[in-house]
Amino acid sequence: MDTPNKYIILDDYGYRVFTDHSFESFEDGWSFLYCKFPVIELEDGTTDDQEEELDQYRVMESTTPHLIY
């Protein structure tokens, strides 16, 4: 069970995702997501920051009510 000061990742529907991970801080949670969905450099020199993927997630305190798949 998570302790009150841990952070978890929820999707847009309130489900906890990446259930094998909890984080010490809000920033650690986002660092994890940025590693999972890094900026992609395209052949034409542009980049894809995967904003559409990242917009699906929220880093929340573990005490936040949530659903589990």
C-alpha cells in the first residue's frame, strides 16, 4: 500500500497506470513520464514532444481516489 506522501500516475479516466511505480515527488512522476514518452526527433528536423500521449496522464498524491484496472 502506498504511503500518504507518495505520488502515482492516473489516466484521464481515473485509473491508476504504471501500477508497479510510485514516486517520492510530483516532479519524479513527471520525469518518469518524460522518459516513457521522450521527445522524438524526426527526419525532417522537427520534433514530436508526444504531447497527445502525455496529456492522458496526471501525477497525483497516492491518497487521491482512483480505480485500478
